Amino acid sequence: MMQTATFAPTIHPAGEAVTAGPWQFTLKSAELGDSALTTMTNANTANGDGPLDLQWAIAYMSATNTSDQAQVINVTDFAACGAEGVLYRSPLTAGPFPLLQGIVEPGDTLEGALPFWVGDLSNVLLQFSSPFLGGNWADAWFAMTEGATIPSFEPVGEDSGLGASPESPAAFGDTVRSGDFDVSIDRYVTGQEAFDIAPTGVRALGSWDTANWHSLLMTIRNVSDKPRFFSFVAVRLTDYDGEPWDHLLQLSAPLPDAAKELLPGATHQGWCCIETQGWAALNLLRVQNNAITGDARYISFGDLSTTVVPEDTPQPVTDLQVGDVVSIAQTPLNLRAEPSTSAEIITELDGSSTLTITGEAVEAGGITWYPVTVDATGESGYVASNYLVLAEVD
């Protein structure tokens, strides 16, 4: 294997006192794998196993304030990575007591634990890079496994040149290079499938609007010579001219998420999720992690000549009365057994028959529903009011 880049910081072993800006750190010891899991669950039973293939790693550190003013230290000042080269910040709010966090007066020392999830435990590194100090002037690296080094990866290839303009976008599966990252879109899901893989907090929004949820699984690679963070907004939906659609929500991504910091040459596969509105079409994706360091690259959702722009959702109709006869303004329309987008679909209405309102409107899942009977067949159920209009009756 060749080292992809020239990134070669000093890696300090356990027991060595290290100066990093206003601090002097000593990594006292480290705990990995099953042993660390036991420690974490003893501290807080809610911790449990790491997600996916990640495992617990705990660093026990002392921090001495060598400056002439009080300093704040926090678990968020540190990150850890395994041999895969993906850096993770601490995920928890409660762990082994005490955690390494607090206000440290000049000359004082604080000791505590730093818990992380990491991937490959064969080569575990701890990084100090405080966002509060700014820059990298105080950064320091420590070996949590004996002899740990900066991982090496296959050399970075040439830029494919694909997707350089909206007029000539790349396709899903192609690799594009924007700034510090190579990016390819590996999979796209929407609707119920996007809902099923979404985090619990996102699913709490309900499933009624999941046709507007768009989850993208992508492979990213850091092609620079420094650790780099891939932003959760590095991929955005744009119009055909490459202009991003405004005011779209970036939903919390399914696990694993794509927003990670990678060592030079490291590769990571993860998700992002975007919620669209009625005015936004699935035309192009723009890849641009950093507007300063990299030109935008564009990826097409498909044949630009056949991409369908979704129609705006009409406003709900709320003034219908029992006995009103209505028609369908937009087809097809689902007749459901209950007022819910997850309820059984009794039939798909094609607009060939009128409907009769049989009860009062029901609000559920952000939608106004009416109970109806299909005049031609006698089938009964609920329909969303957004697509109903009073019928002309002779």
C-alpha cells in the first residue's frame, strides 16, 4: 500500500506528556471492544452496542492547563478513528465518571474519560482538535492501540472530469470530484422505503409526506492531503441550470450518515436525506462540499428530456357537506380504509365516477380527509380533500 498523501503528524504513545496549545495532555490508558462496552453499559444502560459495525473505544486522559487563564476542555474537543480512517466525535451525554470536561484553572489538572465509537480496532487513533481554539495550531494525535499510525490507502486516481457543468451532468454511479472529495451516488430511495430507513426522530414526523423524502446513499473519498469534513449539505437539489432550490429541508440522514471527517485517502459510504416542496423538481444534484476550495459538480436524476416536474399539491377543501357530490381534480387518487396514508388502499380511483360525502371532515397526519362512497360501485372509504371539487349535477 502507498501513502495517499503527505499527512504525517507525530503520533504520541500512552504515558507521554504532550503539549498542545494551552494544554499538556497525557493519555493514561485505553479500553477497547468488549471491555469498553462493559464499562459503557455499567455507566449507563442506555449506551449499549455501537450502531452498525462500530465498537466502543475509551481513552483515559489527563489535561493540565499550562496557560495563565482558565481554559475549558470538553469531550467534543476530541475525535477517534480506527484503521478505516473515519473520525468520530463522542456520541453520548453520559458515560464513565468523570468525563474529561470542565473548567480548568491555570496550572490545574483534570482527568477523565473520552468515549467514542470507532470501526476497525486494529489501529485506533485519538485526535485533539478543539473547535474552540480554532485552526490546527494546537492539534495532537495519540495512539490508543500500541504502535498505531496514520492509515495508508491506495493512491488517489485522476479526476474523471465528469459533471463539470449542468449541461453535461454525470449519472448515478459515476464518480465526480469537487474540491477535496470524490463522490458517487450509489442508491436512491424515496417514499415508504425512505421512511423505513429514516432515524426514529425523522419517522416521528409521520409517513403522510414521504413522497417528498429523498435519501441518497453515496460513497465519498477524501482526495486531499489533510483530514477533511464532508458536510451534510454538500449535496443539494438544483434546477436544470444548476441553481439550488431554496428552502428545502435537510432531514437527519439514515445510518450511516455521509457527514463525516475523513483522513487523507479514506473512503466512507453514507446517506443524506432531502425533503422537497411542491416547487422543487428532481432535476440535478449539485456536489459542492466547499464553495471556496472546489468547483461544483452535477449529477442527473435521469434523462433530462423525460424528467417529470411534480405538480403542486392543491390546498385542502374544508367546506364540503354531508351529501355533497364531488369529482376528482387530479388522478389517480387512493380510496383508503382509514384516514391515514398508511391505511389499506381499497381501490385506486381514476375519476370515472363521482363520490358522495358521507360524513364530517377528519384531520389526521396533516391531511384533511372526507369519508365518501363511490357512486358507481358503492365502495366506501376515505380520500384526501386536496383533490376534490364539487361535481356538476344535472
